[in-house]
Amino acid sequence: MVFTLFRRRYMRAAILCLAIEILVNLLHVSGYIPPRSLIHSYDPYSPKCVSYFSPKKRERPLRAEGTPVESKGLEQSGDLDATSSEVIPAYLPHEPVLLEESIDLLVTNPDGRYLDVTFGYGGHAEAILERLSSKGTLVAVDRDPEAIYNTSRRLEKYVTSGQLIPIIGTFSSLKHVLKSQSLPIEGYTGILADLGLSTHQLESAKRGFAYNCDGPLDMRMSNPNHDPFRKGMEPSSLETSNTVFKLINRGREYDIAHIIREYGEEPRASIIARRIVDLRQRVGGISTTFQLRDIVLGCVRGNHKVGMKTLSRVFQALRIYVNDELYELESLLDTAPSLLHRKHGRLAVISYHSLEDRAVKRVFSDLQASSDPSSDISVYRVLTKKCVTPTREECRTNQKARSAKLRCVERYKYKPTK
């Protein structure tokens, strides 16, 4: 009888605890902000605190800054200034996503003129160049000067031959930078945009993009502090520049929550923003990615997978805000169609999250819907009725490809059938 009584009490306690846990999780998901005293007292700055969500020990360690990259054909950046002791680390190699699918859709004329607006490590650019004849050319644009410098050196043979023309620029300044280099602003056979981050940006701690390596809260894609072309110039301050550091340490709680909710689609945005403001006042500022990571994880109740998803959404939101990525994407989608060849031009875009994909899908659909075959101008048609996604094999070998979606639209001259 004693055992039966104990078992009943145990079951009642277990059911009560389960009900409380479900209620708390529902309040978190709904966006309800409890009083500060009720937010669980996880303090990432306490020496006694160990985060359950800390990265697992079995994860591959990141390369130390300045160590050589074991990649055939990759040149080391070396030291630009012989009098300086600072060495620019090797640019980490990146495996391009949906390579064959995008190049097959894009390259229709080996003698054509092509435009890659996300040069990065140059994986897609190199594949395009390999399919071109000696008459074909590729203009490569990227807002990251570190990418332009290192990848231009890696593909130096194409630069020397005149087939590859690398330029620093953003989507919103695309026409301006083309004009400034005396390059045409129309007649491109194909335009490619791969909207994902490069491996170097993600795995280089100094850039501050990733939560699995400790670095400054920066996240600027066009970071002047890592611009090889500005060697020796005064570094840009995190406090005065448009960085995540400035937003996290000076932004209002409402603004931080709005950014995380709108750009990261994170249901716990309000709780995370409140925790950020509370802790920055207590410790005098938040300056590293690990500090921000621990704050975010302190607002999450669930398993390791839930914590990682929340971290990804928060870091995505902050990166989108700092780099104004949605505005830049809208500028590209507004400008690129007019740059295409009137008779046979194609625009291919690889997106990685729902905000990007929805914008691309909407613009491509509008271009097709607004095309009038009876008029004497070029019309547009969507070549990918359903978005192209990576194969299981590619997702297995390259985890960055899991969320990728490829869409392509074509500009062509309509010929009515007699």
C-alpha cells in the first residue's frame, strides 16, 4: 500500500511538472514577456554556469588564423606590405551550391557576356569560365573586398587574359559600378546571384558572422578592417560603424526585438531582446559572438536542436539588418532584368531562407505576368516552375546546401507563330 501511495504521488507530481513546462513553452512561443523576475535566471557570465547548448566537443575545430589551407591551386595571400608584420590569412575554400544545375541553366552561349554578382570564392565563376570560349567574358562583382582580392589572385590566369573582370560593388550600385569601369549595362547572356555566405565569412572568427567561433560582433560584408586594398589605413570602429555591436549595445529593446522577429522570423524575439538589454546594463556591454550566443541560449527552453535553430535565426536577422540585405536584393531584382540580353538573357538566383525566396518568386512571377507577347518588346518567362533544390547526395556532402533554392527567369524576343 505504501508503494501504491508513493507511485500515485510521483505520477501527480510528474503530471504537474509536465503541465507547467508545456504552459511555459506556449508562453515563450506566443511572444508573451513575463516579468523580469520570472525569466529563468540563466546567467552566461556566472562562473558556475555551463550552457547545456554549448557546441559539442566532437565538432570539427576551426582553422587558426593565418594557417595554410590544404587546397590544391589556392595561393596564399601572404603579406602585402613587406614592412608590416601583419599577414592576411589564406582565403578559406568554399564548395559552391547547386553548381551543375545553375550553370546548365545559365550558360547558353559560350561566346556570351556573363555577370556574377556574388563572386565570393569564385566556384560558380570558375565553372562559368570553363564553359566559355576565348570570346566569352565574365564580370564578377562582390561587396566584400577580401573576396575580390583573394579570388582574383586564385583565378589570375582568367584576369590576365581579360576574360574575368572583378569589381567591388553592391547590388544597389550595380549599374553605377559597371558604368564606372566602362562596362556595358545591357546585353548580358546570363546573370547569377548566389545569396549565401561564403565559407571564409562563416569560419573566419574575425568577421563575426558565426556563433560557433568567438569573434567581434561585426557581420559587415564590406568590412574595411579586412580590406587588403586599404592596407595601413585607420581601422573602422565597431562603436561608430553600422555593426551588430552598435545595435546590440545601443539599440532600443523594441528595435532589437522587431529586427529579430521580422528578419529572423523568431517567435522568442521579445524575450531575447529583453535579456540582451538586461545583461548589457549589468556587464557594461556585449562585445563578442560567444557572449551573444550564450544570451540567446539562455532564453530557450528545449533540446540542443531547438537552441541551434534559434541561434541561426537570431544571427541571420542581425546580419540581414546590418548589411541591409533585403533592400539590396530588391535592388538587384529591380535592376538585373534590364541588364539581360533582349533575345536570350537569363537571370538565376540561389536563395537560402524564406524571406529571400519569397522575394525572388514574387518578382519572377510578376515579370512573367506583366509580359505582353503582342508588344514589340522582350518578354519574360520563368524557366523553373518549381524551385530547383539540391540532391540528397549534395546535402550529405555539403550541409550548407540543405536550404538552397534555385530559380531562373529568361528574357527573350517573342516570335508569333504564323
